[in-house]
Amino acid sequence: MASAFTDNNNVYASKFDKGHLPLPPANKLAVVTCMDARIDPAASLGINLGEAHVIRNAGGRAPDAVRSLVISQRLLGTREIAVFHHTDCGMLTFKSEELHDIIKKDASPEAVKAADAIGDFLAFPKIDENVKEDVEFLKGHPLILEGTKISGWVYHVETGKVSQVV
Amino acid sequence: MASAFTDNNNVYASKFDKGHLPLPPANKLAVVTCMDARIDPAASLGINLGEAHVIRNAGGRAPDAVRSLVISQRLLGTREIAVFHHTDCGMLTFKSEELHDIIKKDASPEAVKAADAIGDFLAFPKIDENVKEDVEFLKGHPLILEGTKISGWVYHVETGKVSQVV
């Protein structure tokens, strides 16, 4: 819980020696991946501090990362994007309409209105296909810079392994 | 660069022993923080694999995390949110209108239209105040569950330290 952060951080900060890294990512790379608690992008991909932007949301969905990617590319110089989805993802377990139904049943009229404004909760039924879809989405998106190198990957929560899809 | 992921990951996967962690975060916690390359949330906050959702976007902005937080709370049981912004954030260096101007100058009419659809790029001028704003935003949001414990923090990229704002 957040109440442990200060104590945990004291240990980290006492050994910290990366205080002068520049703001733009050294590897000109942005990673898009899921918020899932079983994923540690830095450790599992060998990303060192200062090397890459890491954008995380429910599912690691590209359509929900566009604002961040525009800032990453146009203001901070990244030119490569790696999209990761993962096995046993929560997004495989429901349909957007079902979450809307839960909110309609449990929550206030204001909540239902706010959920309607969100619209699609971006769940998906198949991992590999959705990785490809998200890569295609970015390749065809007018705000993503031409010439951006874009790859799509799956992280396997059972083994800690990654595999490239596209 | 992403081409190094497979080799880096082989090392990680060869020592991986957390293959049977459950999908819902053990600490019922969601962290919202910036995509900044100089932040390693797991290491700096002492979050172990399986304990917390980590949502990251440009600025660590709560308004851009609502879809993910709804899924985190209603489908995966989290009941606490910690919002982190950080010193030397890229979001302090520009105004949303300036980014729109860059896109208008450099990019296609389709890109301008897509940027208009994004609207506010969610830049902010002061760290502490914006942390408070984002915490208030979540406390007042109809889709965030009543009784959610919400805290606001700053991560200091120069020292690796965290400080609680609210």
C-alpha cells in the first residue's frame, strides 16, 4: 500500500546515482504496455533508467496512448514504438458492453454518463491479433511521425518471456 | 532499442519464478505516474511483482487514466490510488496550444483534425498544485468508487526521493 512508499523509497534513494540524466529518452524509444501488476517493463526488457518512455494503461492499448505518444515524439524526440500485450490479460475476460452494464446496475446516473463519454473500454478477445491491430492503428495514425519504427510483442506472465508478433 | 529486448529478456526469463501470481493486484493499489524515462516505479517505490497496477502516461495525469482506473477498480478489485507527478517533467515545458501550433505548422490536415479531437494535451505549470488537482479530480469523479483512498506524491528525478503532497 502507498503508506509503505516512503520507507521503501528511502532505501532506493540512499543508493541513487542517476540524478543527472537528460529529459529526452536516450534510446528514442517509447514502450506501450499494460498496467498489469505482474509486469515489470524495466526489469523484463532490460530498460535502464533514462532510456525509454513507458506508457501503461489497461491492456496496453495504442488508441489510449496517442496523447502521450504525440508528446513523446514531437517534444521529446522518440522515433520508435514497441507495443506489448500479455497473456492472461484482464482485457480478455470481458466485453466493453458488460462493463457498461455493471456501471448501469451499480452506479449513479452521473457515473453512467461518464462511462458513456468513455465509450469503448478497449477490451479485446485475442492477444496476437490485437497486437497487430494496435501496430496497424499506429502505422496509419496521422499524428504518429512517418518513418517511426513500430513493433508488436507479447509478454508471457507465466514464464517472464517476450515474443515478437510483428 | 526494441531489437535488444529479446536478448535482455532471455536473462530475465531464465531467473523468473513468479509465474503463478494471480491477476488481481495483491495490494489492491493502482499507481498513476508519468511515462518519463527517468522513473522506475517498481524499484523506486518498492512495488513487488503482482502487487499493484501501474498506469503511466505523459504527466501521470489522472484525467487520462480514468478508463484504466474503472477497469482496475470494478473488474480487478483495487481500492487505493496513488498519483505521482515529478520534477523536471516535460509537461512543465509547454502549453497545450503550443503543441497544437507545432502540429498545425508541421503536419497534415488529418493530423490537425486528430489533434483537435485530443483537445487538451494536459500540460501543467506547477507540480504540487497539479498533484492536488488530480487527486481532487479523482475524489470528485463519479466513476471512482466511494471510499477509495487517494494520495498525491512527487518523485524527484534529481535525488530518487519521493515526497507526499496530499
